[in-house]
Amino acid sequence: MSPPVLDIGVIYTDDDEHMQNLLFSLRASLPAFPIRLLLIENASRQGVERYRELIEPTEVLVNKERRTYAENLNLILAASNAEFVLLLNTDIQFDNQNRCLDRMITFMRQQTDCGVAGCRVYLPGGEYGYPARRLQTPLTFLTRRMGMDCFFPGEKDRYLYTDQNRHGSFACEWLSGCFMLIRREAYIEVGGFDEQFQKYYEDVDYAVRMHRQNWKVMFHGEALCYHNEQRASRNLLSRDAWLHARSWIRWHRKWGWNPSHLLQAESTD
């Protein structure tokens, strides 16, 4: 049997409401080409057997012990043999009228130098999620995490690419990890995610490594999905906020405090 065009990787850790919404919306939005679902059972209490028949074919990868987010992403990449692999958060949903997957694969085949691509993302309530972003600087941290955006109003616009048409296509510095479409050829060259990040900034780090191997990171605004984002890290006293801050420091130690000179992202409308 020839490999599928697209492998879709999802990590399950007892989040049934989101998992059901994702898989039912995916089943209603299946593309015209062969796909396979790679479903990681991340040492959950209930298991994933009831989800096997929703999408065919489905391959289940079982973790006997719970693994970190970056470790699970690498398990999906290593198990994939498709031309492209899509890494999805469990809290993603598709719009069957938009045909997101068809549009994204068509785009990737046209942009042969694109290693990673993403689409428009909308949050609960219809707010736009700005999935394409520029690299953070210490000023970005102050405006985003410390509530000082009123003093530096231009920094938020710079960071979120508000100067770009969200319905168009353009090369960007990094993309939100909730929806990452990766070309297998690029993955083979660049490798997997840096597991030192465990949670947060693994997507930013991966984009920088793509750039450094001369693969483009691109946003394609004709396709869209919905992200029921929780953002536990917004609570500055939470464990997630601590993990976010630790990953932020680790990332800057790895790439420096002004790493944008490493990138050469050019706009492509």
C-alpha cells in the first residue's frame, strides 16, 4: 500500500470533549486525497479505542507513561511516512465549508520551498488568533506578559503581523503550534522538536531551525480552523506560567536576545 498524502497527528490525554469535537469535524472535512490519523494514547485513563473507527485508517501509538508535548510530537513525526504531516492540538475544530486540508496541501505543493505552513485560526467568540508571529524580543515580553502594551503600542502590531493581509499568504518568522503542517522532506533535513522545551516555545524553536536550513515558514490565509484555546499560562501564578517563563529563558539562551538577524523571511502575497 502506498503511503498517504497526509498524516494527521493528535495527542489524547483524557480530553474527551475536545477530542470528539476535533474528530467529528475532521471526519466532515476529509480531503480528496488519502490521509491517516496518528493518534497518541498518552497514558490516559480511558484509552482511545472508541475513537478508532471515527477516522479510517487510524494508527494508535500507546505511551505506557505520560510524555511531554514535544516528545509526543516527535513520536508522531517518527511514525509518519506521508508526504506531509499535520500536528494538531486536541482543541482544534474544522469548518467543512472551508476545505482547510485541501487548500493547505494545494498551497504546500505550490510552495515547494515551504517546510512548515499554517492557516487562519479563530478563537472562541470569533476573535482572530494571529497564528503567524514575529520573534519575541524583551520588549514583546513586557507588552504581552506584563501588560505594558499601552506604553509600546507598535510592538503588538509588529509581533502579530497586523501589517499583513490575514486572507493572503506570506512568509513569517514562526507559527502557532496548534496547527503545523510539515513537509516530510523538511523534517528529514531539520529533525524533530527540541525536547528540552517540553511545553511552550517548541514551535518557535522549530521555526528558527527551519529558517536556518533555508526552509520557509509560511502562512496561508485561504484556509481556516478554530482553536478553543484555554491559555492556562495567562495566570501568572500558575504552573503553566512558570513553564512558559522557563521555556522563554531557555529559548533566548539558545538563540540570543535578538535572534531575528538569523532569519530571512520575505513577504510572498
